[in-house]
Amino acid sequence: MTFFFKIKGLSPPKTTAVKIIYLSLALPHILMCTFVLILSEWMAFALSQQTFKERMFNMSVATLDTILVFRTTVWAFNKAKLDEIRAIITRKSFNFRCFDLLKVGCEQVLTVGRTKEVEKERGLSCKEIKQLWQKAKFVTEKKCNEMDVFRKELMLNTRLLCCFIHLAITIISVLTYTLSFVNDFTNDTYEAYNPILNRTSLYRKFQYPLYLPFDTSFDGYYWLAYFYNCYAHLGNIITFLPIETTLTCSLIHLISQTAVLKEAFKYVDENNFGYQSFGEASIIKEIRIVKCINEIQEIYRAVELLENLCNVQLMVQYGFATFLLCSICYVIPLVENTMEGICCLIFFAASLGQIFTFSYCCHTLALELQAIGVSVYNLDWTNYPSKLKRTLNISILRTQKPANLTAGKIIVIDLLFFIQVVQKSYSFYTLITKTN
């Protein structure tokens, strides 16, 4: 996602002179596509004379744009925290070169005054294992081990999947808005009193009405209003969609890393240890286990940072999403032409798909982290030193505690949450149809 942030101007340059030019161009664009846009939409919703169906549709569009602007605002004030999360997800230390070890010369770093026989019987501390990794003589495989090959392939597929998701959502959104703006030309013109010119003028309804501080009739600045409408909506989607998809893509990366770790525990006891002593084989296994445990801790730290950063905004966002789905459901049966119906269906499918994808990712991540405990339990732990057994017990207990994202630290986001959002949206829809 860093690539999309750069090409869409969301990552400012580091050079002072270039940064000044960037800010002079980017700030007006951001303001025109965010705060000016939603202010115009909600003022048009409140002040314009519209039918109930038109109000419901305009409310759904304004709500969708408000969600994007809200997410963008949160991103702008929390870039440091998001950079910390991105640093964890893209850490270079996420590799399994230690699985290449076939033999280690442990006598190089054994504590002075202790014999090798004593060292073989006791569990090594994390500090001593770190010393082994930094100073000991290693014999490694010349070829990349199967575990590292699996990691590289899975993480490559994950990055491709995230790029595909972003590009697919961008293309669908742009096509939907483009169809809507083309459909504007099929709307009938009508005559109405023009308070600016103090006479009757010819108007045409916009698919997405905006309240603008100038004359939008054909006698005034209709084409300026039309092109600003196109520019603001398309600019909002194209520019700020990477921010909207960042959270989902972060979860997908964490799911893949968890799957890699689950597979790594299967390789802990593998490789040919037949020509090694029991102590040398145990040290290699301990190095591998400590590596896996450290990576698990990084994943839990990323989930905790995401939860602390996003729980409030998720509660607000999915509160808006409930009204969004409700209003679109009301509009779909009342569409007047095929183009309008297609646009409404795409809006509905995209909104529902975004909620489902995010809920599914949260649910899958929680299950994958719990499954790591099973992988740890399936190790040959009965032959491990007592100190390492205690470490594994703590790791199993930690994985049994669900690592979930929540909405406002109240509602756990999983597939059940998705069902609840759909149920509440349908309940509001039923209420509106009966009262109207």
C-alpha cells in the first residue's frame, strides 16, 4: 500500500522545496474533495426541495463520503501510529533463516565454569540463545529452507491480493461514478425561479446534488457545477481509497504472517539431527521456537495497536454504514431508469462487501492466532528442557485469549457482527417503509 500512498500524493516528499510545492497543490485538493464536498452534500440535503426517495439516496451518498472523510481525518492525525503498525507488518526480521541451522558450536558461548554436560540438561535463556545466534559457529544449508520458501511465496501472494483489492475497488468506484455522471444528461430539464437573476431559468437535476454558492442554472455556471461535482467525487475516491483499504490490507498481512508461523512450528522438530548430540539438537530447536514466539509477540503487538487506534472510528463508521445500507435498500425498488438502478446496486454491493470483508478478516485472524496454540501443542515438547516447556505453556495460554478488533471496545467485530449490521439495516428499512 506504500506504493499507492506515494503515487497518489498521500506521502509528502522529504525535500523542503518540493514539500512546499506539494503542500500548495495538495491542501486545496484535499479540502475541495473532502470537507467542502461533504458540507455541500449535507447542505443540499437539508435545504433543497426533494422527494423522500431523493433524500434517502442523497443521504446514502453523503454518508458514504462522510465515512471516507472521517477515515482520512483520523489517518492525518495518527500517521505516526499507523507508521508504527506498518513498520511491524513490513519488518525485515520476519524471516526464518535460523531454520537453515544444521549444527551449532555451542561451546563457544557457554557460561564460564559450567561443563557442556550441565548445559545439555538445562534450558537456555533467551539472552544465551541470542549470544548463540550472534557468536557461535554455525553450519547451515546452502539452499533456502522450505520454511523460508513458503514464507516468501505466501507473502508475495498476500501483497498481490492487497493490490488487486485496491485496484478492483478503485475501478468499480470510478466506473460507478462515471456512469452516474453520464446518466445526468438523461435527466429532464425543468424551469424554476432563479433568485440570482430574478427570473425563470432552465435547470437540470444532478445525480448527486450539491449546495454551491453560485448560479447552477444553464443561464449561470451549470458546467462549472457539473465538472466540480465530477472532480470532487472522483477525487475523493481515487485519492483517499488507500486510506480506506489500509486497515483491511493490514489484517490480511497479519493473517498471512500467522499462517506462516503456524507452518513454522511444524518445522521446529524437522531436519536430520541424527549426527548431532542431544544438546546440539535441543539448542537448534530452542532457537527456532524462540524465533517463532518473538514473531507471535510482534503480531499481537500490531493487533493491539490497531485496536487502540481504530476502535472508536470503527464504531462511528459502522454506525454510519447501518444507515447507508438502510437508505440504499429503500431507494433500489424506486429507481426510474436502468442506469440509476445499476449504480444503486453497485453502491449496495460495495458497501455490503466492504463490511463483510473486514468482518471476515477480523474473524479469520482471531481463529488463526488460536490455531497457533494447537501447533505449539503438537510439538515434541515432552523431550524439551523444563524451562522451554514453561515458555511453551505460556505461549499456549496466550493464544487462547482472543485477539479481536472491537467497535468502541464494546462489540467484537467478526462474522456475527456482520450479520447484526445487516439485521439492523433491514430493521430500519422496514420501519421506514411502514411509516412512509
